[in-house]
Amino acid sequence: MLNGCQAGRKAERTNFHMFDQLRCAATHEAGHAVAALHFWMPLLEVSIEPNGVGATRYARRLGFGEIDRWVCVSYAGPAAELAVYGDADEAGDLRVIKQMLKALDLHWGADQLAEYRQRAQRLVEAERAAIGAVASELLRHRRLTADAIAAMLPVPVPEGALWAA
């Protein structure tokens, strides 16, 4: 039997289980969004498309001084999938992380990347209820602004952490 994310990835080939694919995408993007606000990142919005493709948008490009937070936020998407469904595909996020590190001329080893993956997993476990709430709303609306996400979090997001488009 396939779990939710495996069924969602299978849906890419068979067009079955589209809702499972959307649920996985919503959970994945919710993980990114909650982690971004946790770290005061310049989140604008998250969205999912009917085909299950998700996106997290920021108000500006992230800089060198934010790399630690950014890598943890990047891993939070797959970590949310793993926590909820027991399965995750982090290949796309890992590719983006490696591109960002290369662009900043940083060379991180597997141990350092694994440390950030573990940090993301701990954050996701601590914020699991908030991630679930955000994922549910993302399934309903397909697009959520940072303000809407912040309103769902149990702890208020500090002034200046939200960015306008």
C-alpha cells in the first residue's frame, strides 16, 4: 500500500490520487512557510497548483548572512512530508540548496547538510500542529499570504517579519 506522498508521486504518472498529491504539496509548502516565519524570513506567500506543484515566494533574494536559516527552511518542506506521511522527496529542495551554496561560493559537506536536515526535523515536530493548519488552509485556498499564515500560528510573528509584495 502506498502512503500519501508515494501515491501523490504515482499520480504524476497515472493521474490517480490527485488529492493525495495536493495534500503532499500543501504539507511540504506549509513546512517551508511555518519555518520561514519562525526564522523571520521575508516570506510573501505559498501556493499549490492543481497539478500538485508548490511554490514558496520571498520578498527579496536571501543573502549570505541568512544561509543557515535558509537551508533549515528549505529542508522543512521535506521534513514536514516525512513527519506526516513517513516519506519525502527532498531532491528538488536539495538541488536548490546546493545551487545557493555554489552561488555563494560555500562548500558544505554531507555532515553539515545532515545537521540542518535534523534541525528542520526538530522544528517541524515542534510546529506540527501549525503546519497541519496551514496545509489545510492551503488545500482550501491554493494560495496563502504571509499575513494569513501568521494569523494561524499560536505565537504572534514579530513586527517586521512580514513583507508586502
